[in-house]
Amino acid sequence: EAGVVQSPRYKIIEKKQPVAFWCNPISGHNTLYWYLQNLGQGPELLIRYENEEAVDDSQLPKDRFSAERLKGVDSTLKIQPAELGDSAVYLCASSSGIGGYNEQFFGPGTRLTVL
Amino acid sequence: AQKITQTQPGMFVQEKEAVTLDCTYDTSDPSYGLFWYKQPSSGEMIFLIYQGSYDQQNATEGRYSLNFQKARKSANLVISASQLGDSAMYFCAMRGTNSGGGADGLTFGKGTHLIIQP
């Protein structure tokens, strides 16, 4: 079974440029998460999807960040315009969405550097 | 609001020794889950072990066990017979249950950097 796929793995951009990250979750997983991980810190939730619906986006900075999961499968996270402080690793995770154990499986992440 | 506290920024342990990584948590949810993840230098988050708030017994997975003390709100990870490959960042995380019965995102601690010395 393929794991969570993310691309690109690394991205270097100049500030004020737009950037987008792509995530393909594990097949059949209805719940998809985007996390932000700053250097030396634990991941922080940005947004959670149940199928195509964003059910928790309270931590997403909506002035510059946006996300979509149009067909309830893969998802895109966008930043426009990027700022120096956005340099971090962006992690995508998915789960089956059923209560109880409900382990989250993480992708390898996209490391963003804003110059 | 949920909070995870990991008070050990870094630890050095001799190979083959047991190691305990501390984790305390705070939540008002009556039902919650506690997770430990390992993050090697390559960056991927690897699931290690899970403990549900209503589980009667402490969770075990191979060399990993979770010392769950609900009254103290602690969920320490114990790694027995440490190996050089155990060197990594270790994160404790919590998941509550939202009003719809689904699974919230995880709240992570700041992590502990474990280094196993030969």
C-alpha cells in the first residue's frame, strides 16, 4: 500500500512569490490534515478535511494561506504571497476518519525556504 | 484547549540501556488519545504507540511501552534496550474528539532529541 505522497520535497522561493504544495493521501482515507512544522518544534495543525469539506481551519492564516480538496482525494495548500517566516516543513497526513485508534499517517513533508 | 508538555529538550543514552521520555498533557475532553511519534533526521513522522484514555492497560509495541498515569496526566514513553537507530526526535501528541464524533488533528509537544551513544 502506498503511503502519503507529497510534492515537491523541497522548494526555495523569494519572498512575495506564491507557492503551492500537493498531497495525495492513502487510498480510501477520508480525513486529510495539513500541518506546519517550524525548526525545532512539533507540528501544528493548519487545516483538517473530511472528504472535500474543511471542517477545522481555525489555525489557517487565511490572509495568505488557502487550501482545497476538490474531489475529496488529493489536496493543495497555497501561500500567496510568501513571507520569510513561512520557511518551515509542511506535512500532510491522512487517516480513515473513524473514531477510536484512528492513526494518522504522515507524508515526507515539503521543506519550504523563503529568501 | 489541549496542551502537551515535553520537558526534556535532549537526552544522551548509552546503547542497550532503557530510556524514558517524559510527556504530560492537559485537556478537558473526557475521551482522548495519546500518541508517540519518532522523527529521524530524514523528516518523516513514524508512529510508535497509542494509548486511549479509557484503556485499562498500558500500551506496548515491541521495545516501546507507554507508562500511562491518568491521574497525573502523564504518558511517558519507555524504550527498552536502546539501539543506535533509535537516535531521533520523539514527539508526544494528543487527539481529542470533536462534537461530531470525528477525530481532531493532533496537538504535539515540542519534542525530545534522543541520542544513543555506542
